[in-house]
Amino acid sequence: MPVRITKIDSRFKVEGTLYLNDAELLEKFCREVSGQTDRPVVIELSNICFLDSKSAAVLCRMKREQGVSLEGLNLFIKKVMELADESE
């Protein structure tokens, strides 16, 4: 399933499969939105069905560097995120 990114104010809803190119595009979107609104960005990930380690590393970087909040992580996605965060 391809990725679908929906923006509502400073909130993004991500659905489908997230690969590196998609995660980097999401990172760019979040950087732009936080610069325009000066509000924290929230990414809803409850409808993600697959996340690879490279895209998880990008999400970890966004969380660490931009203060992005990640919500709706299921057990599989949470574990991939933890492993990506530990490897950095």
C-alpha cells in the first residue's frame, strides 16, 4: 500500500507503507509547517502498516531535532523506532 500523508493544521496523518523517500518528504513538510506556524508538529502513525529501519531513523531524527511528537505507534512500529533510536 503506498503512503498517504494528510495535513491538518500542524498535524500529519500518515497511512500505508513508509519508506525512506516518504519519510524524508515528511521531514521536509514538518520543517516547513513548524517554521510557518511556530507550533509543535504531531504525526499520527496509527494507520502505518510497514516502516523500514531507514525511515524509522528519519522519524527519530525529527523527534530529536525538531521536537516532533509521534502518536499512535503500534507494537511493531514502536519496536522498529526503538531499534533505530538505539543504533544512532
